[in-house]
Amino acid sequence: MTTITPVEVDEETSLALASARARRRLLDAPGLVAYMRTLVVPALGGAKDGMPRAASKEPPAPMHVDALDDSDSVYAQLVNWVDYWAERLDARPPATLTAVWRNEQDVQGFRPSVTPPGAGQLVGFLTTWLLIRHDDIARNSYGRAYFDDVADIVHRAHGKYPRAPRGDRHVLPRPCPVCDHYALGAEWASEDVADFVLRCDHCGHEEPAKDHLKQSRVKELIRDLREEHQAGAAA
């Protein structure tokens, strides 16, 4: 097995990469949570011609409790961060926090009546609020810890509940140097913010982090990561 030596970056570059990774995953969070909520109650089987059928003697499939608990956990953790930054930045939190299910002072998750699309929308309100204040958070002494935490929250959920087809992919605002398609995006392989590759979804071309973390190219990379946009979903 080949051992890859981690690329060392300065503190400013490390923070900028952590900010970009957190922004990317916060943008992914609404669609991911909505998908997780669709897994809570299995789809009902049976004929689809509209004709009545005798009741099945088989017991109904059980609820996917893990998907329920995990989606509640993602939502609760994001709510806690919104509460934290609302206080630190002296900003009014989104009005939708009234829809949060709380037990005394602890956030439990979504209210039981929330649908999968509704869950995604509620998460979207939180992530939009956080992303609007992304640069202000980066200037705070606790900003780096926040970036790492929210990136990890979404990454763990995605690892447990991969979507097929996956959601929209984020690509850089420049074409792939091999196939000339706008399909080149960053993919992180570990918790190390400097452990990533730029991979083209169209032709498979890859560029390792070390090629971009040189002093002459790092500013271009950070700018591109800030300006990346969503490409169409890929199967």
C-alpha cells in the first residue's frame, strides 16, 4: 500500500480550505436530510392499478429507526450551532426554530408531523442562515472548530446514507484541462483539509492536492472553491 505524505499548509490556507469544505457540505445537507427522512417509513408494496386488494397477512415492515434518529441528530446539531452563532454574532435566528422539538432546553429534532420535503426545507433555512454569516464566522476564534464540526456532521450522515442517484455535484468555475467540460470538483478523502483531489466527473481526470497547494496556485484554488457552483446530479 502506498503511503501518501500529507501536504502541510499554513494556518490561513488551512482555514480557507476548512471554510470551503464546510460550505460545500452545508449546501448538501438539506437534500441529504430529506432523503434520510424518506427512509424512515418503508414504501408500501402492492398493486399500483388502483384496485382494492385483501389485506396482507404479513406484518408491516418496521420503521427505520436509525434514519429517524440520525436525521433528528443532524437537525439538532445544526440548530445548536445556529443558537450559538446567533448569540455570538448578536443576530436574530431564523423564525423556523419555533418548529424545533425541544425537551426542556435540549433540542431533540424534528416535530413528528414533519414530512421529508419539509425536513429538507427546515434544514435549508438553518444552512442558509449559517452560510450568510460564513465569512463572519471565519473571523471568529471558534470558527475553525465550527467548520470542522459541521463538515463532519454531514460527512458521517452521507457515509451512512449514500444517495443513489447522488445529489447535485459542486464543480469549479473552470473547465477540466483534459476534456474541457465543467465537471471538475474537489473531493476530500479524510479529516485533513489538505487531503483532497480535484476530479472530473466527465473523463475521470484527477489532480492531487499537492499540485494546487503550492504558493503560486493556492490563491487560485481558494478563489475557485468560493465560486464553485452546482452541476446536474449524476447517477
